[in-house]
Amino acid sequence: MIKPLRKLRKLLKLKKVAKTDIDIIYKRAVENDFFNRKWYEGFYSKRFSSEKEAFLDYIRKSSFAPVNPSENFDSVIYNRLNNDIYHADISPLEHYLSHGKNEGRISSAMSLQWQPTDNVKFSQKLTAEAKNLNVAFNLHIFYEDYIERFARQVEKFPLSVDVYISVAKKSFLEKTKSAFLKLKNVNKIEVRIGENRGRNFGPLLVEFASTINDYDLLLHLHSKKSLYSGREQTQWSDYLTEYLLNEETVVKRVLNAFAQDPSLGVYYPTTFWMMPDWVNHMTMNKGPMAQWCSDLGIKLPSDFLAYPVGGMFWCRPKALSGILDRSYSYDDFPKEPLPNDGTKLHALERLIGVVAEHNGFSQLFYDPATARFTFDQGFIYQRYRSNIKNHEGLLQPYKCISFDVFDTLIRRYYTVPDYAKLKLGQELQAVNAVDNAEAFVELRNKTELDLRKAAKFKGDVSIVDVYKEMAKNLQVDEQLTSQWMNREFEIDLNMISSKDEMVQLFNDLGAAGKVLWVISDTYYTKDQVALMLKKAGVVAQHTLLVSSEEKLRKDNGTMWQFVKAELKKEKLSRYIHIGDNVVSDAQIPGDHGLANFHILHPMDKWKALGFPVKELSTSNEAEILKWGPLINNVGRNPFLGE
């Protein structure tokens, strides 16, 4: 049990830790009421032979799972406040009691960000129906050390299984066969070499899809390591395998759930707690997801969705009909190296639950933080369940803070960005300047897109450029279209209002001496955006960066390259960006190594609160007039905790 302490000592250069320290830590935890066996056993529905055994169970899990030793210590909060401890792969309480307390690090009582609306209970004793389930495991092994790791976990599984394994290298074959053939609960083993195409899904679908369809249940796992900290991190993988295969009290209840409910299609634990707030979003995958959906004959889901982040899950094979009952070749999947996002594989991962639900099956989740089984998908928004006061303190260490504009600092009364264009089109139609208002909006947007295409999507275009080009297309005077341009902006400006809490935050940060930037991807000119900000009450001094003038964009990364260079030039080492667009305000700056803080777009908050899903467009003005103001009002404050 001292291995984690040795890891921490090596990484953080801490003083040598004696072998007996784990006993000392255990004693301190109990004496200071940080560990409570009765509470721990009751909360996690697990019994231990001794208090020490229960404590060691917590120590093992707490470096990768959101488990707490008592109500008096929150492991997740400690890890999030101390990323060095998380990256060292050590129990947070273990560190706090051995070093953290003396270093002045802060501990806090247990605090749950989210609790399911239901608490689905299943017996921990396997039912007769569960014992008769015909179960297959599919394991994809890219890293050799996972051969023994998976074998140890499979050995603990309470039923006999057939195991289908794909390995990345020929040299893994004999070692894999040897490790699994000796397991008494393995009826059948088949090991194949998978091509380095399709990551974990390629071998599953190419090698085994036709075979596994005959089983009642399938467990799909793969070896997974993250390298973002400069060293191999396995906590994400450990978290998934713990609650899919390793934790007996959970696994038995999962088997009983599938045996009891024939409509249950997919099970996996809620999203790994150290992932970004926005990870349950389609992100850059809308295009490849749309292609999958077209091929499968299903509707493209909403931007935020429940899916097995990390690509590991239990399923009833027939729940994934449409995916598992097709023929595949490795040529169906992109070649390595793959980008971090936006591929056919990233899209498929996000569609596992969508396909199951389309086929009439439900998704079940286990939430380790609350120790509950649930059908509630609210966990996909759980990191947004806060309020602005909670975040003000977190922003204080940053010297330079930038904000997005639209739906971050300002909002539109009718929510829909194109509504100003529609109103202009109606005015022009009324004086017979155009034939149809909706057609005018289409022409206005097509002209903008054509200009971007002509520039090969380098730089950006301005509203001035757009209306000059429209003058050519419509064969009218540029002075006339310039008047149209000014009127479009005037209409939009009249519908602009403040996101009060966010503007107040901005102004307070300015008063506190922070260096403030405002960054927007927009066709509006810098002067036009400045007028909108002024109307919204933005008074703190700031630098305004607008894509139409800078000829740089957030959504293609060029703006963030510029920002990094400016930060270096100005010697501003502590920087964070705040915005509502998952891709351009969070994912892409993150890929450039820039800290970011994502807030919910008004439509995302509307959906998160469970209100009727409305996709508003200029083709249906009645819907805009009815729902737009409501969504705008709900979205004024981007946090779900308000």
C-alpha cells in the first residue's frame, strides 16, 4: 500500500516516507473522524471484515474514483484544488494527512454537485435469471501490461464467460492466451491480432461483431492510458473498469438489472469526474455523427448527450442493432495518427446510447459519487450546477481574463442570431425591395459563406464586405446595401441586452485590477461590437479582439495562436478564457494549452432544465416570438445553481 506514496515522493520530491506510514495515516484518519467505517459501509453498500480493510478500500479507489472516507472529507474537491496530487495518482486523504495539512492545503466536508432524481435498487445477490445469462467479454489490448490487469479482473467475475480479445501486436498472442486460459470462469477464449485502425471499435466490429450478437450481454473494455500530464495516467481507465467489472457489489447488481429488465440496453458509470465540464457534448463531431445517423436512419441528437465517455460499456447486443449487425472492414475506419476529436470513431462513441434508445432500450448508470444506480441523465450537466459566486474566487489567481461576447456578456431578446436579418428582410419586402424575407436571409447568409469560401476560410469577413458583395449580386447601388447593413445592425442592437451577472463579474474583475480582453468571432465590425458592449453595461477597461478586423478566428485556432503570442509578449502567464461555445471557447483553446471556463449557452441551459426542446429558425417566426424571449430570460444567468 506504500506504492502510491513512493510515486508521489518521486514526482513531487517529498521527503522519504517510511513503510509504516500507511498505518499512521489510518490511525490519524480515524482519530480525526476523517474515516468512518459505519458511514463508508452504509453509503457504498459494502461490508468489510475490519475497519482497516474498509479504509484500504477507500485508499485504493480514491485516486481514481469520486469516493469519500466520511462526510468530513471530500476527495474530489481536494483533487481538483490540487492537480499535482491527482497526477501523482495518490489518495487525496493519504496525501492530506501525510503532507497536505502541514503544507497548508485546504480540505472540505463532503459536497455533492448533483444527485439523481431516482435511486434504482437491485439485489447484490445474483438471481437465478442473472446466473443463466449468456455473457461475452470483448477486450482490446493495445498496452501489454493490461493483459495481466484484465485477467485479474475477469477472474473475479461471478459468472462463466466467453472472452474475445484483440491485441495490437503478434508478440502479445501467447501471453494473452496463457493468462486467460488458466482462468476457471472462462469457457472459451479467442484471441486475434487487430489492425491499427479504428482504435477499440475497429477490432470489435471487424473481428467479432457477427459472433457477439448471439449473446445476452456484452462487456466491451479496452486498455486506455492518458498522456496529457507528461506521464502515463490510468485513473480514467481504472475508474471505468472498476465500475464495469472489478467492483463486485456493483457488477452483481448490473447483472441483476439486465436479467430483471428486458428493456435495459446499455449500462456504464457516469462520466469520469476529472473530465472537462463539456465532455458530454458532441463537440467537433456533428458532421461524422450526422453521417452515422443518416446511415442508421436515426435522428441526430442534441448537442449535450449521455454516452460512455471512454468507449467502455455493458450492452445487450440487440440494443445496438444497426451497429453490431453490419459487416465491417478496417478500411471503414480512419488511419492513424488520429486527431484528438472529430473522427468517425469519436462520433460512434457518442452514439452508443442514442442507438440503444432509438431501438427502444434504456440506459442505466451508476454514479459513484452518490453510490446510486439511476436512469437520470442529468449527470451530463452536473459541473454546471453552481453559481457565479462559487467561481469568483477561482478566477482570482488569473492575471488576464478574456470573455466571449454573444451569449456570454450579451444576449438577444429573441435568442436567434438571424432574427435581425429576418426583420430586415420583412422591411425590405414591405417596400418591394426584395420578393421574400426568408429568401433574403438565405441570400444574406449565402453571400457571407461564399466570401469565406473564396478566401479559402482564411481570416474572416466583415458585414461591410457582405453587403458590398450583395450589391453586386442584386445589381443595386452599394450605398443602398450600406443602408441595409446599418439597419440590420440597428435592429440587432435594439434587441441586445445584458447578461447581468456576467457583466457584473466582468466589471468587478476590472475593478480588481485584472487585465481584461473581449474576443469574438463575428461579422460585425469592432466599432459595432463596442456599441453592443456599451449598451450591455460593460464599463471596465478592456482590449477588444474581433475576428472581422483581426482576420483571425477562435473556431479555427488562429485567434488562440495570436492570444498565446500576445500573452508571451506581455508576460501574462496566468490566463483564462470564458465563453459559451464548447468548441471555440473551450475545446480549441484547451488544445492550445490555454485555460478555459465554459458556461452554458441559453439554449443548453433551457434543455438542461428539462423544458421543451425547441430548435428555433427563421423559417418559423411564430416559434421565435413564442419561445425566444423565454429561452433568453432563462439563459440570462448561465449557471444551473441559480
